[in-house]
Amino acid sequence: MKKSGSLIGLALGIFSIFGAFILEGGSIRALFIFSSLLIVIGGTFSAIIIGFGFDNFKKMFSLIKLAYFPPHYDTKKVVDTFIELSIKARREGLLAIEKDLHKFPYKFPQKMTKYAIDGLDPESLYNLAQLEIRTMQERHSSNIFIFTKMGGYAPTMGIIGTVMGLIMTLANAGADPNSLIRNIASAFIATLWGIFTANIIWLPIGDRLKKCHLEEKHMMEISLEGVITLLSGEIPSIMKARLVGMLPQSEQLERKSA
């Protein structure tokens, strides 16, 4: 249901904006003017290629898919696995849990716990994990920034299209008045598409990617806390209290009632 939420929002935005236009007597055909779409879409894409390079432009399409169909990070599963391994480690020793690392649903907690088993000290483990989290954050911020910039470029391209349309209209002043009125209406279609794509497509995708980043970062922070607690030899009940305390309030209440 979470994955379909973005698509529902997109559909609602399209229906609300274009539906209102039709209800007011507008024609959908009037909106789809090739020259206006070319200026807005083509201009926005060209600005991204110039500013970020063609490789980042190609990557943009996979990021759009990621935004609308994001992975789900089951932090409760991570917490439960750490508690289970903590009980076993306290009973049989840290080396005994190595064969159970596959129970973690994600690579990061597997890797960090393996470092702990191999004898890495807590400070070095913490620094190594923070380096990976920071690198991930910089990479994600760069991806989000692409769509934030597109949200700024698109309306500007729309204004360029409108100005070009008005110049052509004024250049033909004195011609058939009906034709001039249609040209003026067509000119403002570019502005419409620029604002529409910015606020319904590009900026929301950036927000979705930011949400994905925060969820992944939260999973990594819980994993790091679990590994450090495991290394410190804390009793399982203390580990549970520390890790459950990092979950959202609603999930904490579920764990307490379970």
C-alpha cells in the first residue's frame, strides 16, 4: 500500500488539475501542444545534462522508479534478529552467531556484525560504519539534488516557451484576431507545463527519494547501535530497550503490548 501511495497521489494531481480544466470547458487537446512540451521537457533535460553530466541523466530514470517503488526497510526484523543473536552470544559466545548472520534481512547489519565477530574494536567499528553512512548520505543527497534542480528549471523553461509564443504573436500583429487569441492561449500552455511538471512530478520525486534515504539511514543507525551493544556484552533486555527505543512510537507500543 505504501508503494502505491505515490502513484495514487500522482493520479489525483493529474485528475484534479486537468479535471478542473475540462470542467471549466477546456479541451485536453489544447494542452498537448508539441512545441510547448518540447521546450519544457527538452529544456529541463538539457539543463540537467549540462549541469550533472549524461551519466547522471541516464541514472535519473532508475531513480524515478525507485521513488515510486521504494524498498521497504523492516527495522523491526532487524531489532528482533539482534535480540535473538544477543541471547545466543551471551549463552555460547560471540563466535557462535557467525552462522546466523544470514538471518539479517540487509547487508549492512550482516557486514557490521561480521566485523565485530572478527575482533574489530567498538571505536573502529563505529568509525567504519559512520563512514559508510556518510558516503551513502552524500550519494543520496546528490541524487535528490537532481530533482530539486529540475523543479527549478521546469518553470523557467515554461516561461521561456511563453515568452517565445508571445513574441511570435506580437510579430504577427494585425493578422486574424481569432488566430492571435489562439496563439496567446498556446503561449501560456508552456508555463502551465513547466509549473505542472515541477510541482507534480520532479519535486515530489525528490521528496520521495529523501524519504527513502531517511528510512535506509534509520535502518543503518539501528544496526550500528545493535552491533555496538552486542560488542559491549549488554544483557539482551538492555539491548531490546535500546533498540526498541529507536523505533517509531507506534511500533514501540506494539512491541510493549506483544
